[in-house]
Amino acid sequence: MKQAITSFALLVLVTIAFSQKHSKQTLYHSYKGLVMAGYQGWFRAEGDGSGARRFAYGDEERSGIDMWPDVTEYEKTYETPWKMADGKPARFFSSYDKSTVDVHFKWMQQYGLNGVFMQRFFGNAKGRDRVSLSILKQAFEAASRYKRAIAVMYDLSGLKGSGEDCSALIEDWKYMVDSLKVTNQPGDKTYLHHNGKPLVTIWGVGFPDRPYNIRNIGLERLIDFLKNDPMYGGCSVMLGVPTAWRTLNADCLNDPYLHELIKQCDIVMPWNVQRYSPLLHNDMDRFRDNLLDDQQWCRQNHIDYAPCIYPGFSWHNLSRYEFPDDVKPVGSIPRQGGRFYWQQISTAIAAGASMLYVAMFDEVNEGTAIFKGSDNPPVSKVASFITMDGKPSDHYLWLTGEAGKMLRNEKPLSYKMPER
């Protein structure tokens, strides 16, 4: 009898401890009905206090960005080696500045973007990088301030696979929960939940160009920890996978083990960037057919589905350095003034999507950012940048807000891009 009482007491203590780790309160109880975007937050500038040296914008020798931000509303900006058409130095922001993160989340609230997944790269998690942690902390504070949904997305990029596994992510999640209070923010609780549980994403599973083997990097252990650990678990899990995850071909590993992993999770999100283009005839039909077949598989296996959409793609400037024999054209997947973005939005919703993932909020490196971009980028002898096609700098933020209204049936489904 005494042993039974002791066991019961331990169970009560564990239950109490678990309840203290993740707040049950949140403004966002489900991903369904929401439009979320990915948030990189990796942009640094020389002189911002992070120790960076031209990290984000580069120079005439090497630039890694294809889209220039509209910086008129930032409290702090930094001079770059680039020049504007009038000869003045072009200026860039730094994600390390609290004021930058604040203005980004203010835009999310202003335009109706429900929130973001904060990218947490394997290398940063393993090394407990102070700069990325500072940006993450500022983002959770801003999410609470502007009542935006926020969640952690672990990106396996940087995991080499030579003896490395996901144990670093387990320890990092413990740190996030204990030290940064990501699932129990001060102020308004806005951590995104799904199925009544905090949602954590693991991105980068099933891509054939990765140096790691998904069978031996501890993925099942990580998923089990996030879902079932009595102290830090009790979470829902979203898995970021290739576009052809269901058929296990094309851009995906031909390994049925991927399906076993997906079935242990709550949501699957296929990475569609560069997989569809307005330049290919009837590509939206292919997008629609894939969505329908993907969702049917998910229904049969009791998994939710988050389609990935993006405004366009450009990787010209970095490819000049990385692949000098195969330099990519500027705007290789053109935005067409937002028409391509809206085609994906309307097609996904018409196919039955209940949630959307936008790639990305601030990704100017690959020209996928939906935040305020410049139609008048710097001039250069060697680099080229996409423009906004004559549209206002906030055009894609506004379209994203309209997408959310359509997703939630607050306005009728329309295949035609709306006008303001």
C-alpha cells in the first residue's frame, strides 16, 4: 500500500512538472484556418553588435541576396557597399536589432499574417549560438506583443551525418522550454498549438542531397521525445519533406521509411519551392492533382496537411559564386506581379487546404520574401536584383492577408488576384 501511494505521488509530481513546462493557454489552439510563414532571421550587418562583417548583403565580389528590402520603416539601418541610382549608399537592416523584429511582427498584425515558424538550424542549436538565440527571444516577445502565432521549426541543414544525430535538438528543446519559455511566454501566450498541443516542426527529412541517412540520425527518438516525454513532450509534430514524399521519387529519397516517420507525426508539409513555375504550361493543374492525392493519403493515415506556397524564386547572385559554370537567371521563377502567388493560394484552397505555409517571410537570398521589398534596388556592375514589378512594397503582405480571409471563408474563393 505504501509503495502504491509513493508511485501515485511520483505520478502527481511528474504531471505537475509537465503542466508547468507548457502553458495550456494560447491564442492559437490549432494550425487549421491559419496562414503561417517561415522566418529566417539570419540577416546581420556590419556594426550591428553581432560581430558580422557584411554577412547578409555581401559586396561586388560576392552577394548572397537577390531581393532588396524596402528599409524606409526600419528604425536602424546599415550602410552597405552598394549604391542606389542617385549615388547614395544602399542601406540594409539587421535581424539582430530588436527594432527590426518588432517592425516585422507589426507588419504581420497589420496585414493579417497569422504568424511564423522560427527557423532553428541544427548548427545553431548544437552550438547554442548567442546571436540566433537573441533573435529568437526577441521574436517571441514581439509575437506576444502583437498577438501573432509563433512556433519553433528545427531545420536539419548543417547536420553532417558522420556520427551526428538529433540528440542536440532534444537538449536544445529542453533549453528553449526551460530558459526561453517558448511554450510559456510572459504576457499573451501565442505559441502555436495543434490538436491541443504545442507544435514543433522538423524540416529536411527525405531530401536525397543531404549528407545524413534518415534511418540513423535518431529521428524516431526525437519524434518520440517531443510527443511522449513526461517533462518536455506532449507536443504535436510537423515534418518538412520533399514535394514527392508520397510517391518517393523525383526530389525525394526512394525509401519507404519516410512514410513510417510521417505516420508518427501530426502534420506533413511538402517543400514546394522551385517545384512549380508559372513558366510551365498547366503547372497549376499538376499542383492541384498533387494536393488532392497528398490529402487523400493523409486522410487515410490520419495526418493533417499543410501546403507550401511561395511568391517566386531567384538565386542569381549567389549562383555566380557557387556555380560559376551554371549561373542562374534573375527571377528564374518570376512573381508576375503576384499572379503566380495567388494561383497557388487559390488552387490550394479550392483543393481543400485547411492551413497554408508560406515560404518565406524574410528570405531575400532566394527571392521568396513576402515582406516589404524594394522596386528600386541598388545598381551594380555584377549583381542583379528582382523588383516588385511596379507593385507597392507591401503587395505580398496584403495578398497574404487576403489569402487568410479566403481560407477561413471570410470572403469568396477567387482565382483572380484581388486588387486594392
